[in-house]
Amino acid sequence: MSAPRRGPSNERLERFARQWGLVLAVVALGFLYPTYVGWLKGLPLVGDYFPTVGSMVIMTVFTMMAVGLNIVVGYAGLLDLGYVAFYAAGAYTAAWLASQQFEQVTFHFGSVGVAPTLSGIHLSIWLVLLIAGLFTTIVGILIGLPTLRLRGDYLAIVTLGFGEIIPQFVRNGDNVGGFDLTHGTFGISPIDSPGFGSGLSSLGLPDNYRQSFEAERLFFYTALALLLVTVICSVRLRDSRLGRAWIAIREDETAAAAMGIPLMRTKTWAYALGAFFGGVAGAFYASFKSGAFPADFYFNISVFLLCMVILGGMGSVWGVVIGGMLLGYLNAEGLATIGSKLSSSTGIDFEPSKYQFGIYGLIIVVMMLFRPTGLVSERRRKLELEEGVHDEPLYASQRE
Amino acid sequence: MSDVLTATRVRKEFGGLLAVNDVDFTIPTGKIVSLIGPNGAGKTTFFNLLTGVYTPTAGRIDFDGHQVAGEPPHVITKLGVGRTFQNIRLFPQMTAKENVLVGMHARMNAGILGSIFGIPRVRREEREADKRARELLAYAGLRGRDHHLARNLPYGDQRRLEVARALATKPKLLLLDEPTAGMNPQETVTFMEFVSTLRDEQSLTILMIEHDMRVVMGISERVTVLDYGEKIAEGTPQEIQKDERVIEAYLGRGAGT
């Protein structure tokens, strides 16, 4: 570089601005969303299409799960069709540690908005989020150890199986040797609200989210902060020694092993870290909804999350964020809005939300036809497009 | 210790097929050794036994004081065996530099939390790895190719990148599986000069499978011949060229007379 000499701090600042400028702008816009959503909704024609803050919470939480799933599917190339299991594990951790489920004991620690005499375990939701993440990580490792020896389609089928086992377990877990662990099909409700307690309210931190007048806004800020942390961790991991190992395994397992990468351990870490974020998201969502219900953990959630990853661009964090927000929006209210608009303006009685999975499927098919790398291509896939690709493979990629 | 690797009665069966039949084999430290033999003689299978891709049915393999038969590939790599593949197996969607960085995996220590928080030790390690990767690329004759995707490199450069990636694992023993396959005579000569320098400058021991007899006879200090999974001859290139059984294996019975 023959650029004129600058102070190192100046140069670093410039590089930082180039790298993160757009990101910071988007994050700022995101955090300010509740302040200008009213104005957006007042706009003619398009106003009704903007999501409410409540929908934004759901979109953000699902996007967080998609970013977690992207570690498994996008980085390490392990097709996981049972990610919903981690969402369930996280949600039930919150349900166990912040509700009246275990009425035999009364244990309170940092919980807000709960009478001190109320039975059950009531931990602070912040602590619960962390515990849920760690617990789900352990679940991920336990599921991963036996299954990750498989490759490709076989792995997908087994993860699909585990994705079904865990919801079935919670559905039938109301009598585990006479002990009511999951309250069966009724689910566990209510779950405590997040909050910082009255002690910190002098710092401007909210005492109790759910009892606040702007509960949705508080949940949204928290969800966005969690998503931001997930994205940062995800980017950091991608560019680390471990991230390179994941991508190497995705590209060629045999060669990766020959370069000194322990396959099982590295794959299990991908699974475990993906699980961690799924668990935290699940616990937070359970607290937002104030309940964990087995009906929320069907297979279609796994597919829905996978659609977000594919639509956004496998392996591309920002792509997955966009894909997640987009599909999350359609799911939370977009399709319903479009349907009601359509029927009120044309008189056709059509409810797109009834056909939602058909519509997601169509989106994926169209993407595969016109933009197979996703909305935002992973950097290396973009390189490939820019540099051009040799038409014929130079070597046979079959296993020795 | 004069032999970096000793294989004792190594045997590999695939079902009923005997691919490697009780082969004894030693690689003296610091030498360039060639493994030759007709197609299907079990050379690549033998390579895969040495590197842990396959587990031997019987026998032991001692590398640098460790019994490595049956160990997984990453353990053997960490002990100091680097390799290239017969059909180039780079990480096609990664850049040349990233390929080399992957090779350094076993020599780096960054953990998950350290990477997420970007602690100084991890950042320093990344900087050093980056520097070393660029040096290795330059050393392998790939200067200026750092950011090219592996799959877009010309064939000869892909071969060189495989060597650079193997060197990144800091091997004591480098295994090259048909390194000059598909190269034209000029490329072959340059590449073999590179292998020679490698051995001298990096104080490596090199074992290679090779089909080009001019290459084998020109560069190796010792040649082992496999046929139908059995070792039929071992010696200096001059001895091998005169060996009856070798001539028979390559040209058929009666050709030697």
C-alpha cells in the first residue's frame, strides 16, 4: 500500500468504520424501531405492512435461532433437521427454573414480580437464559456424539428423529415414574417475566418487563441485544481457528482430518454452539410468551428455520439475519396482512397464512432457480462468482 | 534413531481382498524414499495405513517413537506426518491462504471463548499464523495467490498448494502421493527440484509414491517396490533397476531375459 502515512489509530478507525459502519447503522435503526413504527404505520398504502413491535420480538427470536442453526448447517455443513429440539430444551429449562412447576420446593433467586411465598423454582430470567444455553449445549453434545459419526443424508434423518423425540418426550413427560416433569400437553405456564428488580431501577433499568407499560418494547430491545450477541459470536467464530476447521470439514472431511483436525470434536462443537443459541432463544421466547407448550415444537419449526438459512444464504451471517427477519415477518403477520389486504381490495377470499408452508416452499424453489447461494452469498461463494469457475472439475472428489 | 518410521508386518484386508500383505518397511531419517509398483499394487492403501485413514488388520507402525497403527488421522498428523493426495484434495472454496491456515490447526491453541472475546493471545496467534501462511505460500512458489480460491488455481499450483498445506502441519515426514501426476515434463522437473530443496532446507524425510521412473531414479535414495500387496524389492535405484522380480512385475515374465 502506497497510501500516505496515517496514525495507526486513524487507520484502525477507518477500517473499523468501513467494516462495521453499515452494521452499526442497521443496529441503530433496529433499536429505534419502536420510536418510529407509529409514523411508519401511518404512511399511506404501505403503512399496514410494517410489523408491530410484538411481531418484531418473534421475528428477532426466530432469527437468533436461524443464526445458531447457520453454525451447524452453513459453517460445518451438517444438515440438521431437528433444531427444534434445542428450542424446546431451552424453553423447558426456562419453564422449570422460573415457574410454579416444581411446587414441592420454594426457591427464589433474583426473580421479579413473584410473591416470595410462591412455590416453585424462581430464578432470575437472566440467569435462566445462561443456564438454558448451557443445558442445551449439553443436550447438543449428547445428541451429537452418537449421530455425528454419520454423514450427509443419514445425519439428516437421525437429527430429524431427535427433533421428534424431544417434543414427544415433553408431551408425555407428565408422568416420569410418577413425577410430573413437563405437565404433558398442557405445557407449563405462566413463566416469570424478565426484569432487573427494583434495586436497579434507579439506573433506568426496568423493574419488571411484563408489568411495564411498554412491555413489548422492552422485550424487543432485549431480543435485539441477544441477536446482536449471537451475530457477533457467530462472526468471531467463523473467522477463528475453529471456524476454518468447520469450513474445511464441510469442504472435504478426509483432507480436513489429514490436516490435523479432529473430526468428531470439531463437529460436536458446531452442534453444541448451535444448540447454545437455540437454547437461549428458546428460553427467552418462553419467558416472552409466558409459557412452554409442546405444540410449539413441531417438525415444521425445524424446516422453517432451515428455510431462513437457505433463503438468506448458507454460511452468510448477514444473509441469514435478512432471511430470518423476512420469513419471520411473513410468519408473524405478513401473510395475514397480505391476505386481508387482498380480500378487502379484490373481494377474493384468500388466506395466504393457510398455505404458509406452500409459500415458503415456493420461495425456496424460486431461490434455488435464480439465486442458489441465497440473498446474501457467503464471501467465498461470492469470490467464486467474481473469479469465475473452471467448467470441468480438476480432480475427482470421490472418497479414496 | 536413524529410522523415522518403521512398519512391521503391516497387513490390510478389505473383506476377502488382501491389499497389503505383511509388509516390513522402514524410512531412514532425512532420506527421500520412493514407493513404486504397478497399478493396484497397494501403494495408496499403504499410504492410508501410515496416515490413519485405514486401520491395519495386523502389524504395527512406529513413527518417531510412537505406535501409530490404528490412531485417527489427526493424531498422526499432530505427531508429524504430513501428506498430499493422489487426486488433489484441497478445500476448493477456501482461498490458498485459508487452506494453509487449516493445515496449521493442530499447531494452534485458540479456544472457543478466546476466539469469541478476541483475547490478545489468540489475536497474536492469528497474526503469526497469517504471516507464516504467507511465507509458506511464497516458499511453495505461490506468491500473490493468497486470496485466490483453491479451485481456481492452475493444476500445478494446486499441487504446490497441497505441499504448502502439508508443510503447515510442521511434519517430520512428508508423504507425497503421485505428486507429479498430470504434470508435463518441464513442470515435473521443476517440482522435483522443489521437493529436493524441501528436504534439504526443512530437514524433512520424504516418502513418495511415483510412477514416473525418471523421477524415481533421479531423486530417490531408496526405492521400495510393492506388487499385489507384497514388498518384492527394496534398495537403491541402481539395485532396483537390475532386480529380476521388479522387471517381471512391470513388464511380465520373460521380459528380463
